[in-house]
Amino acid sequence: MKTIINEAVYLRKGYKIDTDKSLLNLDYIYNFLTQKSYWAKGLPRKNFETSINESICFGVYFKEKQIGFARVISDKSTFAYLADVFIDKEYRGLGLSKWLLQTIINYKDFDGIRRFLLATADAHQLYQKFGFEPLNKPDRFLEKYRSWET
């Protein structure tokens, strides 16, 4: 495995994780999020594009084909929120989601982050391997939620 931390390119067995947004296949990501995920149904394209522009994005590729994605919203100092994590169904079971999370957790811009949050309905065991735990004091957290679906 070759890791180039300064350029944010990570290589392993023909797979690549890269933070270069120009490599992202936006149509592929948008389709996955709005058609195959449970968390982004009804997401307007404009909101999707803004979320990409305002986040640190991690594309997962095999032979230049995008096969996964994750993004982090962060001030790069005290707080980060992990969102939209997925690996295409065809490539699951190869350890790519673990590698993606390891890459994100060790990403240089997140060194020293005090609170790293995420929400999941079904991948608790995966995220717990990387130190994520249920909220310690959930009564301190509030949300303002608005559905995109009508």
C-alpha cells in the first residue's frame, strides 16, 4: 500500500482514494444518494452541488471508475461531521469502507478535531471500529430537521 498524505492520494491494490474534487463523478454520486441511499431521497441537485463545494470530499476509485464516496463538513479545528459514506454494492466486502474511514480519520486536516459526529441507521459496528460511540450526553444535542420530500 502506498500512502501520500500531503497530496491526499491513497493507493492500494489498484484502488485509490483521492480528495481532488475534479475527479468526482457528480452524476454517479447524486444518483446513488437520491436513488439508492435511505438518507438523501429527494435531495435537490442544487443542494447536492453546494454540499460538495462546501465539504472535504473523498472519492474512492478503481481503475479511474468512481466506486465510493464520503464527505466531511468541518472547521478543521474543533468539529467535523461525516456524511454520505458509501461503497458501490458491487465492491462491498473488500475492506474498502474500512480503508475509507481509516483514511478520513487520519486525514491531516482533521488532526486535533475534538468532536467528530455522524449519523447512521445501519452501520454502527463499522463506525465503532474507528472510535465512534453513541452520544455520551444525547440530551445536549438538538436538531432542526426539514425533509426535502413533499
